[in-house]
Amino acid sequence: MANRARTLGNKVVYQIYVRSFQDSDGDGIGDLRGITHRLDYLEHLGVDYLWITPFFVSPQNDNGYDVADYRAVEPMFGTMDDFDELSREAEAHGIGLMLDMVFNHTSTSHEWFRRALAGDPRYLAYYKFVDAAPDATAENPGVPPTNWVSKFGGSAWEYVPSLNKWYLHLFDKSQADLDWDNPEVRAELVDVVRFWKAKGVSGFRFDVVNLISKPAVWEDDHEGDGRRFYTDGPHVHEYLQELVRESGIDDMVTVGEMSSTSIDNCVRYTNPDFHELSMAFSFHHLKVDYLNGDKWALKDPDIPELRAIFRDWQEQMTEQGGWNALFWSNHDQPRPNSRFGDVSTPDSWRRTSELLGTCIHLMRGTPYIYQGEELGMTNPDFRSIDEYRDVESKNYYEILQEEGKSAEEAFRIVSERSRDDSRTPVQWDATPTAGFTTSTPWIGVPSNHVTVNAEAEVADPSSVWSFYQGLIRLRKTEPVIQEGDVRFLPVLSDAVIAYERTLGSTRVVVACNFSGDDVAALAAGAVADGEVLVANYADVAAERGELRLRPYEVRAYVWR
Ligand code: GLC
């Protein structure tokens, strides 16, 4: 059996959200040349691959996840020459590129959709169009084919009066779901992958790829929002295998974004025997602060639940030959240190950021660092809804008030849950636009950029940045982290998560305190005679008795 640990266990991926990474032409929006300018920084950090979010032609209703032309560069992000230059330069820096393929849907500005709207039957069959009632009108379209809810709020169906049909959009109404049951659609998408593969990229990230296969019959969901009918849908594995085989990417590094998925499905998505993808993002660990599973209802993170989720995914994926993408953060999530820890003082901010990094970087899988995470960037201190840009945040600010919340309460929820929390410009230096642009950035810069920034941190051996650089180095030098088995350990406090990694006679124990209190973590003797491998407090020694941890402390011990 092919072994992902051998090929991917020593790699680290860095995610670039192009729009917010680095502006090179002074329009306030990040671009491809901005990435090229920062390759030295990325090489110095030590990452192997860059996942670059979509930079293809797009009306930007969902910041590029609404693609209107899969083979052309959106002018605001640069030109194809800029891409080719980035690709050459990245290679010279020893860094591979992974491109983001948004194949569940296209923008409604895509030529395929425009032809469909014009009534061309070939292109109508590219999407999920369903006839409306014969007497439907623009004013009175009647009921949509199902009661499913769009991920961005409202119905998942949009009525088109000129066709007297509805089309499915699991996301914004300008993002129409493709019909993967149509072999012509699948062939088109294979061609797109081949196009970028021929340009020499190292791999791909596939956006919400476990939603591509829709059920044969449209039915209402009386228990939920519809997701149980299309998540990990009926033909998803077959379609993925075909895409991978036909585009010839089985040996490339690939990751699928798997919405509301299961371990069993992710084993199939990632175990090399099935020839689907190299690894999968799953999100259950990022819902432990959703009250009753609702993203728009706040609760404190449930650490025992977080521990159970990590345990199940780490242990069961390992047992069944699957491979996890390890991450806390991306362009859709709030900053994890603001979310899971305490960023209110410089000390607690640094410890929280380092605790979180260590907790996942020593797990089994391939770690992803989202831009700015290595600096300990936090959620912004925005004061009004006008400072937010994201379609989902704006929609939910309204929806929460329609549901009866006050404007203040709705704002508080949005400010904690907004995707814009992580979309603020990368903090390169202490100048007013944080070195991101020479003009006005498309979204505001958090005020803490005066201290939390790359210029200050790269030069400081005790910074969060240097700590992350150390974690990446550690992965590259320790086979037990790359390939070792993983087992979760019994803990003495609800606030603690602990696991061990083993390879041959080497053993590593990692213990993380997710609270602001001193706690008992592991029973007496659990780390006896171990040598300290990672610590985020200065005065850490070997420990024979019970292991106690201070606020947001993490320790890893090794036995060889
Ligand atoms: C994924 C992307 C997100 C986007 C959505 C629709 O979840 O990460 O940013 O809005 O898919 O494409």
C-alpha cells in the first residue's frame, strides 16, 4: 500500500488568500506579483507548498469562489505572465503551488451559465435547473423545488422568469451548482485541471468537493437544511476517481475541502488505495463553539468535545489508512487565537498562539498555516458592520435581526463569526497600512499591527513567528512526527488535550492546556525521564510527578 506518511508527513502547506496577502500595484487589493515579492519570507519560514485561493476571472461576489473563466487570471490579481513568473520563482525557492479548483459551481457570469440563460439546451444541462409550476411568474414564482437553505442564508433555489425554471445554488445565488451527473460537465472540469497541470503546478485544492454529487430525486428536508441529501452524495467517490484518473493527478498533492463529512468517507477520499485525493479538510473541530450546531449562536469552545473529535479523526483515519490535513484556520474561519484562547495581554496572546500551533503541528497529517497565523494575527477590532465586506456576514447581520436580535447582539455575533475576521491584510510592518499596500486596503487593518507584524517578529528569536519556524523545522527533522502512530491520552482536567506519537522506540507526548488556569494535566510518571521537545514557557524541566500546566501552556516531551 502506498504510504501518505512517507510523502506528505514531512510537508507543510501555507495558505495564501491572494486578496489580502500583498498588494504590488497600489490598488489596495493583493495580487500575484505580491506573492512573488514575498517568496523569500515564505522560504525562510520553511513551507513546502502554497495553496493559493482562486485568482481566476470572477465578478468577486464571493471573492473569487465564483469563477467566470477557469483558465484566465482576474485582472485585479494580475496577468498570466505574472502567474508564470510566480510559478518559476516559487520553484527556484523550493516551493510548489497548489491551485484552488472551484468545481461545485460556477459564477452565473460564466459563459456556460449565460448560454443556459439564453435557453441553449446543451448548457441548461450543465446546471441543476428544475421546471417551475406552469403558472409561475416573477412576482409569484411559487415554492422552490425543495426547502433547502443556501450556506449563505435564504433559499438554495433561484427562479428565472425567462425560462420558468429554478436553478440550485448551495452558496450565493450568483454561484450556480454544476450538474456533475452530466459527463460533458465532468469532461470540461478534467480539461481545466489538465490546463493548470500543464503549467507545472504541484497540486490542487478542491473547493467543497464532497458536495458535487446531488441526489436523483429532489425532496424537502424536514430535519435540517438539506445537507444530508447532497453531502458525500451518491456518486461522489466515482466522480472524484474519474477526475483524478482522467486528469492524471494521482501522484500530485491534492486536498479536498469536505463540508460536514464523515470519517468513513474521508478514508475513501484519502486512502491511496482508492485513488482519490491525498488528504482532506474536515470541520467538526471548528464547530465546538457553535451553540446547538448553529454557527450564528455563540458558546465557549467545548474542549472535551474538541478532544474527542481530534481523537476520533486522528486514530481512526490512521487505522484505516486515511490522511488528515491539519488546520485551525483558513479564509472562512475566525482567527483561532481569538477564538480558542486569550489574546487580551501580550503574554496570553503569545502563549495561546504557540499552544494552538504546537497542538496540531505535532499531530499525524499535513499541517496548513493560514497567512498571518505564523504571526499570531487576531480577529480585527472593527466597530461597525460597514467595516465588513463578506456576503455571508452581511446576509447574517440582517437575518439575525429579522430573527429578533438587536443590532448590537447581531453585530457581536457577526464580529466573532465573520469570515472577514481572517481576511484582513497580512501585517508586514507597523506602518498605517501594515506594509500591505501603498493605498487604501480593501478591508481594514487591525490596530494591533503596530506590534503583531512580520518585520518585528522575524527578527525576534522569541516571537510567535520564530516559534512557528521551529515547529516546521521539527517536523522536517523528526520521523516520529512525520510517520509515527498516534494515540490520545487520558487527562486529569477537562481543559487538557494530550496525545502521544510513537515510531519504533521513539515516543513523543504532547499536552495542551486550553484554559487560563493552572491545571493538572497528566498522571504522575506520565512524562518521567522525558526530554523537553517543545515548550511555550521558558523554565520547563523534566517532570517526574504529576504534570501540571500553567495558563495556555503546551509541552512536548520525547523519549528516544
Ligand atoms: C468554500 C470556500 C469558501 C467559499 C465556498 C463556496 O467553502 O472556502 O470561501 O465561499 O466554498 O465556493
